[in-house]
Amino acid sequence: MTKKNIDECVRQSLEVYFKDLNGIEPHSMYDMLIKLVEKPLLEVVMREADHNQSKAAEWLGLNRNTLRKKLLDHKMAEGKPGYAKVGGSSPSARPTTRSLAKKSAR
């Protein structure tokens, strides 16, 4: 997908958004749009970077601490409630050292 395709997708979505408002004036559109675009961007980049925050931050042109804050804001940082790797399991579903030790003792 090219930049032009992404631009067109956003443009079409915004036109539908205004149509759905049916004359009601929108508020805080910028923040809404940034949040809607930022989360899937972070999900895809983190997955492609194999969840390596330093690599993902470099790809995004962000400081790693800024990326970490954004991941926390979107509840995407490991060890936080609601965290789940996209396409992966949640931390609670992963085996722990204790559960692995119990299995090997059997």
C-alpha cells in the first residue's frame, strides 16, 4: 500500500464520519483521529519488530521512552492490565517458571 492509498482511506473514512454526524458539529477530531490511527500503527510496528521496543522506536522515529508511554496509554505494554500481543497470547496465558518446574517434576 502506498502513501496515496493510506491518504485516500483516511479521506474516505472522514467523509463517512461527517455524513454520519448528519449536521452535528464534531469536537476534538484531531485527538480522536490520532488515537484511532496510533494504536494500529503501534500494534503492527511492535509485531514486525518482534516486540523489541528499541527497534520499534527507531523505526517510528521516536525516543524509546516516548514509545513506552504510548504503549502504556494504549494498554499495550507488557505487564499491564489489558496487555496482549497482537496475534499472541496474554501474559497470564504464558507458562511461568513455576508451572514449567511442576511439569518437569511429573
